[in-house]
Amino acid sequence: MSASVTARRLAAASLAAGALVSLASLPASADDHRARPKVEISNVQYDSPGRDDRSNRSLNREWVELTNTTRNAVNLDGWTLKDRSGHTYTFDHYRLAGRATVRIHTGEGRDTRTDLYQGRRNYVWNNDSDTATLRNDRGRFIDDYSWGSNRHHGGSRH
């Protein structure tokens, strides 16, 4: 066998091995991307407009918005939304449609496709400083949104 044939075979084998390594790692990263729902805290109204009189109307003017940035619906059953003090809202049998947004209001109301209600009689989100944290049904961090002295916005976008 000539040296040039051997060199070509070695080069071809090296290229083939590199291609296999690339292909083997591609599905894993693609699966990781697909496995993570792209739900984010898109907005928070932590300071209810008007007087803080604990009326249901005032409580429902305090809310957190979640947006599904994908085309596919995401099952939020068992997911939690929590403040720094530990007040927790757990989603129950709710699917967020693709490219849709839902508001989670603090007070009482009738749940719809676009509005959910925590059913509380006291405010949850502190006006001066707080953090809203979203976790999936396995307790894994999905996103957070902070204001005041701890102002930052985490999650997959930033």
C-alpha cells in the first residue's frame, strides 16, 4: 500500500470519526433545548394601582404574567409561582397554549384560559422589593423576576 493511500484512509477515518462525534452530540443538545419549556415571567404588576385597601378588586390588580414563547402548549400542572416570603401558588390542571400569556391574579375570581386566581385575601408581592420565582413540577428553576433592591431578571432569556 502506498503512503498516499494510507494518508487518504487516515484522513477519511479522522473525518468520519469527527462527523460521528458531531452527530452524537447534536441530538443531545437538540433534545435539551426541546425538553425545556420556554415559559417565562413576562411581566409583574406588584403595586396594585390605586389604594391598597385589600378589596378583591385591588388584590386582582396585583398579578404576574407568564408567556409561553413556543408554538407548543405546555402543561403547567404542578408548577409553582412563589415570592421571597414563601407564598406559593401551584398550577392545577392548566395548559398554557403556544404563544399565549396568562395572568395569575392575587385575589379571588373564576379561572379562564387567560386569567387564573390565587384566591388570597392579602397581597403577595411586596411593593418595595420582591422576587417572583417560577419552578416546574419537578421543582426545577424556570425563571424569576425581581424588583426593588434585588432587581434582576433571570431565566433562559438573560
